[in-house]
Amino acid sequence: MPLSVGDTASLRKFMLDADVRLFAQLSLDTNPVHLNDEFAAQTRFGQRICPGMLYSSLISAVIGTQLPGPGTIYVKQTLRFLKPVYIGDEVTAVVTVAKLLPARQMAILTTECFNQQQVAVIRGEAVVLLPA
């Protein structure tokens, strides 16, 4: 099926304590605002927050598995973190085709993540190489 401007795909995931701890182990991001309840309680958030790169990776999952799909390669991704995501929040990543560059086999995608209240927590844009 050919790709068209306006095509969209999404996926949802609950951000669990186990996800945050595994991400810390894999990424070496051991910021206590993500891992330590007592430390996080003293921050502006009042509780632990999820690492932004953890839930932003849901965008990559949509791009690589759904739209444009397998074989798609990132060239660039911008991210604006708008609101914190807390342990237990459900995050929905949404990717929409904004522009096609057929001569270069590329696409520009709008990338967003929303929490369970439909509040935007990330807005950004991706440039990708399309699969052959």
C-alpha cells in the first residue's frame, strides 16, 4: 500500500516501574528522579517521572513497525517534552505523514505522544528514509 500524506498510526503502552528500571539498566540513565521515591518527592514533580527517552522510543516503535514500517531508517528526530509522564501513565505515540519526498525516498513525519487524559507530552518531527 503506498504511503500518503495524512496517513497515521499509533500504539499505546503503560509506563511501569519495571520498564523504568530496565531502561535505567540498559541506558545507564540512573537519574534518581526516575528511580528513587524519596529523591523524586523533593523535586518539582513531587514523585518519580519516567525518562523522556523511554516513552519517546514509542515513536520509534511506530515508525519501525507500522508507519512507514519495517526497513524505515531515521535521519532526524526532534522532540519537545511538554509535560512529565509518571509511573503508571498510559502513553500513546502517534505518527502522521506530513510530507513525502519521493525523489529522495524520504518522508517527514509529525510525531506526538499523549497521556491517558489526551494531553500532549511530546511533540516533534521525524525525517526518515523509506524502505525500498
